[in-house]
Amino acid sequence: MNKRGLGRGLDALIPGDEPSHENSVEIGVEQIVANRFQPRKEFDTDKLTELAESIRTYGILQPLLVRKSGDRYELVAGERRWRAAKLAGLHSVPIVLRDYTDAEMTAIALVENLQRENLNPIEEAFAYRRLMDEFGYAQDDVARKVGKSRSLIANTVRLLNLPEKIREYVSRGTMSPGQARPLLVLPSPELQNEAAEKIINETLTARDAEDLSKKIMKRRSPSKSQKVSSPTIMNEVEERVT
């Protein structure tokens, strides 16, 4: 009999049947603690409210996956459902108990979030890097497990090389990954930050951001026959992209 996994690759990390109500039990919501390895740092309040309304109407359609932790239960997968259930006023939730190591539940939490697109681009980048650094996955392995291309994995992880300020812009949606990625070619954090401000203030597109970065690099690399003073950072980003 075929078994339908939780998602592309997630079933490879969760041995056995997919958590279902057939093998679940009910426990109090207060007996559950959050996953300390959860890669998500932000939970959208509006989406949680929508999910809470759905839970009030239809209940929790898929049990939470947990492991025993002392006299309580630690979430492995399903933190949004758990938070929304509390918001909906539920006193108990269905759970499936499994025995996982820290490494296994870290990988499961990362892959679940990546597959369900619950992470912002920077959280996603950190998740990919953790899968590679902590579990020894190659980029090809990560791509197969989350069902995305190797080039997308590589380009997303590259965002972590940007200054913290720009990573925050991308996390909040102030800049898109496409707007931020061209800044990686610029040689200093100061220049990257100045260019980012220009992109945001002038609402430049991702293509404009590429043109801006190319112009800055071209102006920083005069021909050997030219003898010009080095431009300041502000001068390098003054020219508007047309």
C-alpha cells in the first residue's frame, strides 16, 4: 500500500505512517512546549487568526507531531496549528508521539517549514545552511528534500553574505531577494548598505538593482590609463539608474 508523506522529502525524515487521527491521542494544549529547534522566528498574526477560525469550524485536520520531554511534550512539527488551537480556545489537541533525537527533530522542523513555505527568505537561507552545516547535506541533497532547484538553494544561501541591515530588509519584505542579491558583488558592507537605501528610496526593480551594482563596480574600476581619485560611497550611488 502506498503511503502519502507529509511532503516532498519530509516523509524520508519521518519514518512510519503519516501522523493521522487513526493513531493519535488527545492531550491538553498546556502540556505541549514549543520546538526549541524551530527555525521560524516570526508568526504572522493575521494568518494565525485565519487558521484559528478554520480550527473552530473544522477542528485540527492533522495531528501535531511531538516527542516526550520530561513530564511534557515537545513539538516536532505543527507549531502553527498548536498556536492557532490556543488562539481558538481549544483545551486539547490531537498528537502523535514519536521518539526522535535532537538532530532528527531539527531536520524535520527545518524541512517541514521549508516545504510549506512558512519561512521568510532569510529564515529559509539559515534553514538551508543548517541542513548543510549540521547534517552534512550537500546542496543537491537539500534540493531533493525540499523539492526545489539546486540553483535556488545556492542563491538563497548567498543572501546570508549580505550585511545584517539588508538581511533585515529582506526578512521584513522591504526588499525582495531579487533586489538584494545584486548587492553581493559590491566590495564593502558600507557600499552595500548605501546601495540598498537607494534601491528602497527610489523603488528600484531587481533589474535596476543589477544595473546599479554594475555601474558602481564600473566606476570603481577605471582603466589603467586613467588617473582619477577614488569616488566616495555616496558619490557612487548618487547616479540614478535610468
